[in-house]
Amino acid sequence: MTSVARWDVLQLPVSGPTSLVFRHAGGASAYAESFRSGDGWLVRFSPDLEGSWTYDGGSVTCTPATSTGPVRRSGTALRWADGTPYHPLTTTWFGQPDQWAAARPALAASPFNRVRLRHSDAVEEQVRDLLAADIVADVVLPPDEAVVRDAVNRLSAYRNVTWCLEETSDARRLAELIAELDSGHHLISMHEATDPGPPWLTHLSVRLENLRGVSALRRDFAKPVFVDACGHEGDGTTPDTSLRPEEMLTRIWEGTVRGAYVTHGEWYVDAEDGPWSGGGARPGGVVAQRLRLLREVLDELPDGVEPIDDYRDAPTLAVPGSYYLQYLGEHQFPDRTFSLPEGVYEVEVLDVWNHAVRRTRETVTGTDSGTLTVRLPGRQYQAIQIRRAS
């Protein structure tokens, strides 16, 4: 009997255009359509329940998972299907198929764990390569039913896929088509949607230059917010492609600490093989390297962290009483005071711009009337991380 691990890919050759219904012993079912592959046809399916599945002409046993599964929405946050928190750090790479081989190793070595890709003839190869590197592929689909149908039939069995429709008046019909064909139940957004509230969109994909707007979007729509276009570090000819590195970095930190997921972009005209986000071989700017500090912070965030309004002059993520992350941006505060319960806390002052030389750590052994004052170097681009000692 054929077996496949939970959330892995089952691939079945079929004689031509067809569809299969997979039925689990417990009563669940999933629908999948075939797609052309070379001279033949295939059906792909990713089982999300362990145990026996049957389909017309065969059966398969789903064994325990060897991965965390696909990404799922959890309120205004994200989790892997096994319940583990997911904190994406994204870059945009809209290159041509023949440019992918050069960019692939750069992505695998980068701090990014999510990449925005335009649908192309190479998208299946790109998704598989990213899966091997544990990177999510956000596939941007054109408003073309035939392309959408083929992409979903071909790719939805890969657990590292999410969908993003280009803005279209036909969004509802295409989103419902994706939901019908996608047995993996992947996330669906529409970039720059004029109405991001409809239930068929699992999250927002927005253009936003002032990242303070994130707070209102999270409140008004109660969905995860991806700022997939906040600008590009670079020297391009438009305002969008000519941000100073400091501005790009602070936008990403600001939006992240306000509870959004902010996408990196880079557009240096004379970079090797062209601008990175247009299909370059590697990020040539300084922001991608400096985001390694944010990657470390995101990987260590405690479960349940949320933005709080206690400190209105600086965005703050917290698990109140046990964890705080505050970003100070362009402000040059000499110190910051926190209201904390009595206890012992570990404090880190993070120099976001020069993190290799400005990261410090100290242990605070008590509080004065429920407050803790953290001394700062009086420079821009500082963050404070406080953890209650166990």
C-alpha cells in the first residue's frame, strides 16, 4: 500500500484530464484535479489527517508528519498547521525563470523565510527549491482563470505555498475557485484590495508607506496584515525604488513591532544582474544583512505576543508581565521607563543599525515602585527587549 507523511505530496499519474476525490476513514474528503506534466497528466494531493485515504482506483496511508505543515491563520497572527507560531520575514523577487538559478542560493543563505514570486513557467521549480530551504513561497497570480486553475492544481499539494491574487474585479470568483481546488487550504490574499474584509481573503496584502497605519488595519479587519509593498532600498528613479537603507530598515521594524509582516524590497540599478527585487542574483544593499538581528528576535518571540497600547510614543509587542519588545525608530531617547511587576528581568538594548557592535545585555535584580528604567545610547534605531527571568 502506498504511504505518504502528513502534509507531504502524494503524486499519482492519470490517463488524462480528470479529478479525484480522496476520502478519509474518519469521513473527511478532499478534491483534486489533474494537470499536464510533460507528455502525461498528474494529480497531486497532500493529506492533512493520518490514517487511511481511498480514491477511485486505490488507497494511501497517511503516516505521522515530518514537518510543521502549511501556514494557517490564527486570529491576527499566523501558525504552522501543527500549532507552532510562524513569524514571516519576506523579500520580493520578481525575476525571470532564467535568473532563478543565481538567486536560489542567495535566498537559502538569507534571513528571509518567505519570498514573493510572480507566477511563471518556473514557479514549480521555485516552490520545490524553497521548500528544501524551509522558505514559504507567496505566489502572485494574474487574474486569469486558466492560469489560476493550473497553478493551484500543480502547486497546492506543496505545504510551503500561499496565494496572492493581483487586484481584480473578479476576485471573489477566483478566490472561490482556489478554495475549491486547493485541498491544502492555503492562505489567500489580494494585493492592494480595495475591500480587504471579505471572508474569502484570509489576510491583507497592502501597500503602506506610513507603518503606523498597521494598527488601524489590524483593529478594523481582525486579520493578519502583510505590508507587501512599503518601498525599496535603492537608487531607482521613483520614490518607491529610492529609499535610504535606514528608512527601509525602520519601516520593517516599525511595522513588525506593530504586529504586521513587512516585506523587504531592494532596487539598486547597477547591481549584479539588475536590481534584487527585479530578479538580481543577490541582495546588494545593506538592509538584508541588518535584518538578521530581526530574524533572531522573531525566532525567539514567546507564544502569545501581541501589540499593546501602554506606550503610545513607541510601538511595543508584549506578553504583559513577562516579555516586551519596543522599537524607538528615529527617536534618540536617553532612556525608557517601563511599568513592570516586581521581579527579575533580563534586558537587551539592540542597536538595529549597528547590531554587531551595539548589542548589550544586563540583568536587573529589582524594580523601583513597579518601574524599570533602561538607559540608552541616545542614538537612532534602537530597540529594547525585556524578558522576565524564570
